[in-house]
Amino acid sequence: MSDTKIGLAENLSGVVAYVLGFITGIVLLVIEKENKFVRFHAAQSTVVFGGLFIISIVLGFIPVIGWLIALLLPFVGFVLWIYLMFMAYKGNMYRLPVVADFADKLENAL
């Protein structure tokens, strides 16, 4: 494990990428320019939790069915949040299906 721009080991920086969802993901994408592990987790955090945020807003405009589906999103988000932080802490570069491809594109774009 190597150190990162924020002065933490890369596995802890990977965890930090998920702590505040897409907010810490964006911050770490801007700050960390070299460590691929941290950049990947920051990009994945941005895509996952930014996507869930946008989906919840859109579902809020769909009466009844959208509202019912939107009730599940906080649970899904919490489970993903815990799991992804755990995987980052273990040093795994766990790639969520579909989301990881978008994260790769985001990581390379910045």
C-alpha cells in the first residue's frame, strides 16, 4: 500500500472516497492525480451515489409507483455504501457491473 496526496494509505483513501458519497468522490478525483486505486474508487463513488441521487429525484416526480420504488433506494444505497467501503478497506478494486465502466470513463476524462 502506498501513500496518497491526502496523506493516508491507499486503502483508507479508498474508504474516504465513499464516506460522503459522490461529494468525497468528486473531491478525491480532483485531488488525487496519480494513485489509480484511489481514483477508481473516487470515480465509482461519484457514479454510484450521484446516480442514486439523480434517480431518486426523477422517481419523486412519478406518482405512486415512483414513490414506492424511491422508498427502496436509501436501503440499496446504504448496503452499497457499507459494502464498497469494506471492499476498499480490504484493498480490493471491486468493480460494480455496468457502473465500473462509467467510472473508468469518468476517471480517464479527469
